[in-house]
Amino acid sequence: RISKKEGSGIDFHSLIGVWRFLYVWKPGTNSQDSITSAFLRIFSAKLEIKKDQIITDHDQFSISNSIQFGILEITFQGSGRLKGKQPLLTFSFDLIQLKVASKSFLSKSFEKPEKSKMPFFSLIAMNKSCEWLSARGRGGGMALWIKDSIPKN
């Protein structure tokens, strides 16, 4: 509620990095969804946000969401943007890749959804040292990530 009213103070630069999913909560609950949280950790679910080298808009970035199991990796890639004071991190994926042992095995492109149907994360809070991030998704569920690393490019 505080974040919605006063803003979270989260900015573009604090989001840059690789974020590992730690916990999720289903919409309308106060208890962790332990089964989904465990699966996200088992499959090394991560969210990577980095500055888009092609686009000069300072609020736009590249985003990828992936899961990995052994040598198999599924990655969704696209772009996103921050807007508002809470802020909202809107994004869309335009490519899915299936990789085996880091080699692309299959790629498929997607069309960008209408603006009113774009997925988003409402960024709720981040600690001062940018080690964890909490956000609510379009469907109302909440997630907590831990920063794993900062991308090299």
C-alpha cells in the first residue's frame, strides 16, 4: 500500500542484473506457494534485465526469463520499460528459445501483445543494497527475487 501511494523508489539502474526467483505467493493469500516456489528454484528460474544496446531510450531494456534443468534451457526474450512512480515494469517477449548444452535447438518468434494486454510487474520494494526485489504480477500473484549477478553487457 505504501509503495502504491508513495512509490517504491526503484529505478532502472537498480533493476539491471540477473534475478533468481525465491518465493511466490498466489493472488489473495498471505502464505507462500511452497510447491511453485520449490519448482522455480529446482528449475533455476531467473529473470535477466539489461540495458538495450540498440535502443537509446533510458527507460527501455532487454529482458529474458528462463528455466533450466540440466543441459536443457528454455528462454523467453523481449523488451521492457519502466513507467510511473511505483513503478510498473511492462514487458513483452518476442522470442522463445530451446537450448541444449548452450546451443540453440529451436527458436520461435511471437507477436507483441496489445498495450492493454501486456504483462507487467508492479514493483513493490527493494532493499537499499539491491539484493532482493518484490513485485506483484498482472494476475495478482507476488514474487520475491534475489539478485544473482550484474550482466557484463
